[in-house]
Amino acid sequence: MRIRLPQPELSSPRLRLREVRSEDAPALFAIHSDPQVMRYWSYPAWTELAQAEAKVADIQRQRREQDILIWAIADAQSDRLIGSSAVFALNPDQGRAEIGYSLHRDWHGRGLASEALRLILGYLFDGLQLRRVEADTDPRNTASCHLLEKLGFVREGLLRERWFVNGELCDTAFYGLLRRDFIRN
């Protein structure tokens, strides 16, 4: 029997990180249907709202089965979903997990992804007592690479031709962050 890990609401003056709700599907679609945002993802941009609705249902199923932790990154004032972050491959016995994130293009360049990830990483290291968090990103996604490095992640390798998306072979820059290396502010 699986033990359900808590997924607390996390907040800062600008953000509220909370569970994903059914009514978030249109906002999630706005992010994942944007080819520019999805340029470096491991799957192409969505074309139908039904894809977002199915993803929300999948997120809710995964939370019930404890496969994954997924936060809606919401604007603190309006509670509107502006992004999301997933913690997956969570292995408390080994003290490790992987993290991914996305943010609507209109909210880029404001330090919000860094703010959200600091909240989540703080919870993973302090609350769940993990010792390591990993991330993979397309090495051409310089903004994501810079964000990870700003938080203390170290590029540990390159996985060549790991993904095939939109007819293109893509590499993965593999990053790791140890609890002791986490840059909290």
C-alpha cells in the first residue's frame, strides 16, 4: 500500500502554489498550446482544449495514486493558473526526485519561475528531507538552463538525441541539485 505524501499549499507575496483544479484546464491549455512555450518540451503543443481537460484528470488521478506532486502556479491576487510544476520519479527511500516546470509566456521575465521553484525545492529538501533533485532540459533552452544554475543545479551530463519531437531529434542537458547546494535566495 502506498503512503500518500502531503502536497501543501505554498505561497509567497506574488504566488500561490496549490493543487490543480478542473477549472484550470483553459489556463493550462493556454500554456501548453503555445508553440513558443512548448518549443523545448518532450511533446508538441496541444491543439485542443480536450487535451488540457484530459491532463487535469490525469493529474488528479496521479495525486490519488501518489505517483507525482503537481502544483498549479497561480497569481496570488487572482488565483489564476499561470504555470505548473511537477515533482515526479519521487523516491523518498533514495532521497531523490525529478522536477519540471512551465510558465505562461506573458509571465516570463519576472522571476516567478525562480520564486515558485524555490518554494517547491524548499519543501522537498526541508519537508520531505530529499537530498537530490534532478531536472532535464533541452540545452538550447538557455533561459531554463540559467534558471536551474541560478538555483544551484549543476549540469551533470548531456543525453544526446534523447527526444524526438515535431520531427526533430533533441538532446537533454541533465542537471542535479544536492540539498547542500540549493541557493535559497
